[in-house]
Amino acid sequence: MKFPSAAGQVAFRPNHLIEQQSGNSHSQRVSQETPIENINDVGKHLKSRKPIVERITNAGAEIRSSKPSSINFLHSVLCQVGLPRSCTKDDSFERTNGNVSLLLRAGSLWTGRGWEKQPLPYGAMPRLVLIHLCSEAVRTNSPVMQLGDSIRSFLLTIGVDTGGHEYKRFQAQMKALAACEMRLGIGQTTVQAQPIERFEAWLHETGKQGTLWPGTLELSLRFYDTLRQFAVPLDPRALGALRHSALALDTYTWLAHRLHRVRAAAGAKVSWANLRDQFGQEYSDKKNFKREMWKALIMAMAVYPEARVEPVEGGILLRQSPPPIAKEAFPVKTLWS
């Protein structure tokens, strides 16, 4: 794989046998199939190349040179199995990785006059919302939170454009997220974890005025209790840089959860088949998934400079890496620590 350099680009390791640092004679052969080599190559495949690439490289440079001013959190199960990435007409969605699984079912919201059917939440927006909600719950040590006096303040908090199109997309995804039913499978345990217990919608679409409600949202107690045990710390600068891509966000949060847990000196190989099972069920074409996954890995590693991931025949090799947020940087006691 590639590694962020001091200049904000991504350096590439030569394609030769990578000997284990422990002195073990075992080695993994580096894959010759590296269709995208650095962050600039990623940019060639993006519709808005310059602003996105600049945002990612600038965030990477800042992350390498300074500590974050705040810390975000996400439930560890959601770091391993993400929400749908694209719109689906299905009423249910399932994603599994090893012994953890996510089962999502679409729901309905009461409008005051009737029940309004909602689709499944999808894309980057509900991921950013969940990260924000998890972060606020961990910081305040409470499942009940005030999201601000207006929708605009909340959108700005999670780094999203507050223009009309972005607002409407946020509104639709927020409703879908608030209505959905979520079940988490952890080992042999099933957790009924509808993330949002109570949702009071904002009324004024422009966000320029106060609303009738203060923007109160309450996480379900089951979701909150498991979050307190399984919260994974994340760098908000990385999340902001990757906010355009659900797959890049999923890749970053997965690496943040997974890499520091690698124990074997030889690393842990993840095959392309396993990667596709975990990340690629929305892709019908294997080659297209591999190309998109390469892009997501490079973008995620550009804002996670200490991540050690290498391409090998048939997949990628994960090596033990420091987490993006040092354990001593936050006072929250979770199973992550």
C-alpha cells in the first residue's frame, strides 16, 4: 500500500518481498496490481478533483503536525459494518463482518397527522450524524443531547454545507435515521439498538431562525449502554476530509478500529473476497469494487498517517499500527482502551 509522506502525498513501497521486522523468514509477496498509486491518482477519478484532494492532503498534513482539538467517537460495531452506501428500495439491510453484524429496517415517523414511511438511511450523511451523536453522548455522558438552536448550527458542527440542497438531503437522511430499527449482533448476543429513541424535528428549513423545539434528541438506552463499552475514538479532521465518500469514511473507521488490534508479527491478511463481503455488497462488478476500494484505502491512509497497510497477492496486509487517537488523549473508559 502507500504511505503518506511529509509533503502530503502518498509514497509507494517497492514491489518486492517484504520481510517481517521481527526477523521471521515468512514473507508476503506484494501484489503487482496497484491501479491507483497515490492521492493525485485518486483525484483523477473524482468529479471535483482539486478541492477534495486539497482537503485530504491539507488534513493529512495537519494531522501529522498537531493533535486534534477535539475527539469524535463511533460505536465499534458501526466501525466494522456500515450503513447502506447508496439508495435502496429495500426495507431491510444486513452487513456482516466476522462475528459482528448489523441489521437495519426502515421505519416510520409520526407527523402529527399520520405516519410517514421512511426509506433506509444511506450515504455519508447519516454516518456523520451517527458519529456526531455518539461523540456528544460520550462527551456529556448522557443519551439525551441538545443539537443546537437551529439546523444550521448542527450542520456546521459536522462540517456539512448548509445550502438548500445539502439541507434537504440532511433532512431526509435524518428522518430515515430517526425512524429506522437497528439490531447489532456482537458475538452470540443480539442487541436491539434503535439508535434514536426520541426525535424532535426542526421546523424552519433555512436554519436562520430559532425553532419551536430546541433540537433535542435522545439515544435509545440499549444503544447508549453498548456505546459506552464499545466507543472507538476518531480524528474529526480526518472525518471532515472524507465527508464526501461513505466508502472512505467506512474504510477509515474500520482501520481505526482494526489496526491497533493486529497482534501477529507477520500481520493479518484480508483477502479481496473478504473485503468485498464486508464493504462491497453494493458493487456487482468485482473489478469496479477493487478500484473503488483502492481509492478509499488511499484516502483513508492519507488522513491516518500511521496506518500500516500493504498490498499483497489476493488482498491486503494489515500490520499493527498506533490508533489515530492515542489512548491517553481521552478520559473515556471503554473496551477500546
